[in-house]
Amino acid sequence: MTALPLPAAAPLPIGSPPRPPAAPGSRDPGPAEDARAIVRGAGQHVSIILALPQGTQREVLRSLLPMLLDQAKPDVRVRVLCTRHTYDRRLLHTIGAGAGPEVRLARLDPIEAVMADGRTALANLRAEAGPQILTTQEALPVQALHTLFNSIWKRSAPLSARPDFGDRRRTRLVAEILGMLRVGATDEVAARALSISVRTYRRHVADIMERLDARSRFEAGLLAAELDMLPPPVERD
């Protein structure tokens, strides 16, 4: 999965100057109204990225999502890109009219953004100095962000393709097994690392392959990456 390629220093040449972070306990009305206006003005499609890790940055769009979806006209297509950490099933499937927004999971650099019709955008970026909230109608940066969104959307998997493995404990075990498949661990090494028998490990692998409709372990790994099911890589000192 290709991450959203935003540099750390000045990710996008947005026209409007960054808004400073709001004081603790206060709500900055500027970006909220900007985001609502962008969605209200959309005539064809709205594209939203939700990829700021919870608790690490001041989020704007995720908390506004119910209001934003309510602002969209009924015939406007709404697409949302999330990471596995920012996806909220209850939120995204209980708000909005009709079938609700189209949702896909992807690996994304930390950013929130909302775009309308490829001509106006708001981005909430993580920068070294803190969050930067930028709004623009300048053609070049808006089109660049819109093109990036479409590129990642095409390479990401529909949410409906991600199988449900049940409770959180089993889902975590599945991710660990997929991680073992990713590094090419033998069944014996993987089973020992997960404190399960080789027979149980192989049964889990077979079940994962069946649910992903994969013909090989390699294909299962590719599909798991597309569905953002792999655990984060282990950082070594």
C-alpha cells in the first residue's frame, strides 16, 4: 500500500496561512466552518481523509464527520479514506442518508483533509511545530491533493472486502499470524512465537486464506496489506 507522500516540513503549498492551534479547552470555529462550507458547496463528490492518530494531534474532521455528512447534498458521492486506527464502524455506518459514504482502508501518513469537486480543500497536517490547518482554492495544491486521494483510493480495498474475524482477541491473533507470514517465518518458528501448536497455527493460516479467498500464503499477504490488516513493523534498536 502506498502511503500518502507528504513531506514533513511543508507538505503542501497551500495558499492560506496555517491557523495556530487553538488554546486548550477551546474550539476554533474557523476550520469547522471552512469544512462545512466545502461540503455544502460540493456538486459532484466529496473526498475525506481521516488519518491523524488518536491522541497525538488535534483532530478536526473526525469530530465533525456527522455534521459534514449531513451537509452533503443527497446526490453527491462521498468517499472516505481511513486507516485501521481511525476507522469507526458505528460512526460511518449510522450517519448520513441512504447507503452512507463509501469507505476504504489504507496506510496513510498523518493527515486529515476534505475536498470538494477537485476545486477546494481543507487539510489538517501534522508538522514539527504542531498541527497546521490550511484551506485553499488554488488549483495546483487542490488538484495535487485530489490526485493523491484518487491514486490511493484505486489501490485500496473496499471495506466490504475485509473479513470479520470476530472478537478483538482473535483479530489480534490474525494480525500476528499475518505478520509471521509477511516475514516468511516457518510454521514451527511462528507457532512457538505465538505460543500455540504448529497444528493450530496451520489451521488458523488455512482459515485466513479461505476468508481472504487467497490461493497461496503469498497472495494472502498481499490481500492483507491491501486491507491494512498487517501489524505495524517491529522497531529494532
